[in-house]
Amino acid sequence: MILWKSVRNGGSHTWTDALFPLSADLMAMRPAAVYCADWDIFESLRLLDRGALPLFSGWTRLQRRT
């Protein structure tokens, strides 16, 4: 059903206005690691920062602790 709706309606818009200041703030802070628990944020930040931020999946980090 989801695939059918995507084919019929096209892809969805996942950007939010908050993403741009988040990316700028993170670039200014120069953190050693940024853990993202949301794939939409992870991929969007990766695109905006062109690979400069040390982004990691938050789910991977959580799975290592168990």
C-alpha cells in the first residue's frame, strides 16, 4: 500500500526549516560525534554538511550497549 501511494503521489517532502540552523550550529560546534536516532535527520545532515560532520546512527550506538 505504501509503495503504491508513493508511485501514485510521488515522494514526500522531509525537510524542515529547523534543519538548516541545526546543521549550521553543529558545524560551528565541531563535535567529536553526532548520533542521530532519526534517519531523515541523518541523511539530510549528511547532504547539507557534505560529509564534514562525524555523523553516526544512534540506533547502532544503542545496540552496542546491549
